[in-house]
Amino acid sequence: MGCRRRLINPDFRVPSMKVIVIVNPHAKNGMALKKFTRLIPICEKEKIDYWITAAPLDAVHRMKDYLSRHPDEKVIFLGVGGDGTMHELINGAAGFPNALIASISAGSGNDFGRHYSSFPFTEQSLRWLKQWDGKAEKQDSVYFKGDKSGWFVNNLGIGFDALVAYSANQSFLKKWFNRFKLGKLIYAFYLLRHLFRYQPQEMEIWLDGKAHRYKDVWFITAANQPYYGGGMKIAPSANSSDGILDMIIVHQLSRWKFLAVFISVFFGSHLRFKEVEHLSGRKVQIKVFSEAFIHADGEFGGVLSEKSPLWIQLHSKSWNHIRTDKHGS
């Protein structure tokens, strides 16, 4: 019996995904862009698009425009940057079930990558994503509306921590600290600067319809995952796919004890203090009695005033995440 000849279709191609890499050219003082330029040849070879963002919210606008014009095409958006970059990708993908999100951590805090995972900065990562045909993880996201509105997937803070984040992000010192790979110290600098000036205030929280009132609140955090501030475990038990939002309230502390509590957040041991309360729910309304800064995923989220409350609502399994595995290493 003779050998059967195998017929080969010359037009056969391994199925491939549409991949768009979004690079923040300012991440790590330009180091992320410098590293990415070495991957441009593989992007061109594999027909992987890449966008270098030109301004804040550029990624959001370009993603929404692309996804609106290609509603039936599954697209992987790979963010190259830090938490601010990934915050933009989440907001750009909001409302588009055909968008899938992956990341290469290249910022100073990288809490997104710390929790959700991050791909290595390699050619293999790009090739693997281009040929990806797996099942995306469904993760929770949280919508907020106050002075500003948008989505977050890490955490949102009101009060002292948001003021520190705003000051650090606006400071010319941040670039200097990042140059010497000391980016996290900028937050410590402004923490100490604001510690003896900040005035805690009374706040009201309605959590799933139940009212809670607190005096002398330093800050409130709504956490979708454990980490913020570059690895601090603000909500150790938070789970981004359980349909529950963790609320951390820090109140009625002296300034020196507050400093001790804040340091303990690095180890996730702050919950043992009686002045730190942990609640959970899905729908939140927060009212303040004097102005308070807001951050969402570390980015400026507006200023909350006594005139209007902040609304927060968790949306279960509302975005698609691609987790790293051995093929992406």
C-alpha cells in the first residue's frame, strides 16, 4: 500500500488577533518608550499596530473611535506604562465587549500589573498575544460620578491620600525622583508635607442604602483589588471578580498615629486599628462637608464638594482581561 500524500493548503495561516499596543512616552521618564522602540521591528513584522499617546486621554479617545468603527472585531489593547496608562485603557474600553486588555508594567507604581498580572517586555509577549485564542478573564469595574466621572479597576480615594497623589503627580520633583529610580519617594515627601496641614472632616456614606457617618475622616478608599500607592495593601481581602467593593475608612486619629497607620498599610496590618473600618457593598454614595480631593487609580478624579455627593457603583465582570502565562514569558 503506497503512502498517502498530505495535501497542504498554501493559503493556510495560523489564526491571529488584532493587537494594538498603546505606549505612554512619558512613563518612567521616557524609559518605557526607549525600550519599546526595540520592539518596533517585531510589531511591523507581525502586523501589530502601535500608538504613541500624544496627550492625556489620547488613548481613551482613540480606543473609543476605533472600537466604534469596528464593533464586530475582537481587539487586544496592550498598555505599556503605569497605572495611569491602564486607567485610560479601561476607560477607553468601557462599554465595548469586543475589547480585551493586557499590560506591560512600565510605570512607577504598577499596581495594575501587581494584581492583574503583566507581560514581560519581550518579543515573545507580542507574538503570543498575536496568536492568542484563549478565554479572557471577566473582571469587575467600578463607575464613579462626581465633579468628574469615569471608571476605575484598582481603587478610588477621597481625602488625604488623593491630595498626596495629586500633589505628587503635579510636582516637577516627580521627574527628578524617577530619574534616579526613586519615584515612590515623591509620595512619602508629600505625605509628610501635608500631614501637619491637612484637616480631617466629617463624611457620610450610604452603602447599599445603609447610612454610616464618621467624624474626623482622613480618607476613604473604595477598593476593587488589594494594592495601591505602589504595593501598599490597602484592602488585603479585595477581589476584583467577586462582585463586591471593599470600603476602607480611616478616621479619628491623631497625626502621629495616622502616620503609624499609614506605614502599616504597606504590610496590610492597618485593619487591626480600631480607627480603621472595613465595609463592603456594591452601591456607594459619599457626602462631604468641605472640599475633598478624589483620585481614581491614582489619577486626579476631581474635587468633591458639599453641594453634590459622589456616586460609586460596581459592575460585575464587565471587562475582559488577558492574564500572562508561560507562553507570554
